[in-house]
Amino acid sequence: MNKYLMVIFVANFAISNINGQNAYSPVPEEGIVNFVTSSSEIEPSKAKGSPYLNEEFVHGEVIVNEKVEEVGKMRYNAYRNEVEILDNLSKDSYYSLLKRAYIKVEIEGKLYRIYTYVDNDKSIKTSYFTDLNEGGLKLLFKPEALLKQARSPSTSYEKYSPPTYVWNSSYYILDNRNKDKENHAVKIRLTKNNILDFTGSRKNEMKLYIKENKLNLRKEQDVITFLNYYNSL
């Protein structure tokens, strides 16, 4: 290889490395995003409140089968239950990430992934959750925003109430101890008795652990500590 070709090769290698590590993809991969919503413009909402944990699009990574496939600016819409990826070419539209069990996304250090869960009517549905711990018994957080409809005044003494986003987030437990069974997350309130019900034959042992470590199972972090210990047994 002559000196001129060597210079071109080195330069191209350096550029490709920089782009691979730092640059945001202008358009997400076809097998990852839902192009039906790609033309949706980002407009200020007329509703009060927000369906977003973070209004701004921030750094995120799309992980497909445990491999990072896309890097871009993202945010989570807790009303639509969607991860939105900014179109870096137009800057005024976004794509939504396909909801697949093998696709997860990390947004500013918080991991979102799809799980099945038992809904209030006992039907099985899918949604994004964030993992709060790892192991056989897993605590999940389901960020959810509901849209309360506008209310027009029925008398001259009442005021108009605009549509308002109301947060209705909740916790779930996913029991993965039986790998041969189809497991669905179940909604749970953070209380001592509710959490202990999942510990089976170790219930008395885990009661003692709570007492000795002065855990309050109404607190998220204490529940995580409790489950991490239980999963290590």
C-alpha cells in the first residue's frame, strides 16, 4: 500500500470510529421503529401537565437482543406508552419504537422494557416497565399518565377545566422463579404483607430479616433491598 492510500485508509477508519461512538443516527433502523407515526409533528400540548417524565429529548440507546443498535435523542410518553425517538434530520418530528420483548431502551440511565402484565379486568396486556432489581422476584415500575377530559362550566359560577394529564404510576411484581411457566407481572401495593406473600416457605425467615434490618416495605428502596436479599438465597 502506497503512502497516499495509507493516509486515506487511516482517515476513513478514524471517521467511522468517531461516528460509530458519538453520532446519532439520522433515521432509526426500519426493523426497530413504527414509521406510521414518523410524520407526527412535535407541538405544544393544549392539556395541562405533561405525559413525559422528561419533556426534552435526551440521550438514549436502543438495545436489540442485548446489542446497542441505535443511539439518539429519546423520551418516554407515559400516556401513549411509547418511546419516542427524535428525527435528527427534520428536528420537528419523531418516530415511536416498536414494542417488542427483544427491544429495550435506556434513557439517561433508566432502562425501559416490554413485559406482559395482568390488567384490572384480568386480561393479559403488554406495557413498558422499568426494572428496579434483578433476580427471580423482580420489582417493576409502570410509569403511566392518564388524560382527564376537559370540563365545560354548567353554570356561570363555574370555570372551564382544560384537559389535564394525571399521573397514575404503579408497582408490579414479576415472578420468574419458574422458567417453564409463562409469567406475567401483577400489580401490587408496597406493603409488608403484600411483599411477604411472594416468599413462600421462607416467609418467617424473611419476616426476621425485615425486623433485623429495620426495613419499611412501603418504601421502594427497602423493597429492593428485601428482594435482592431474597433472590440471593
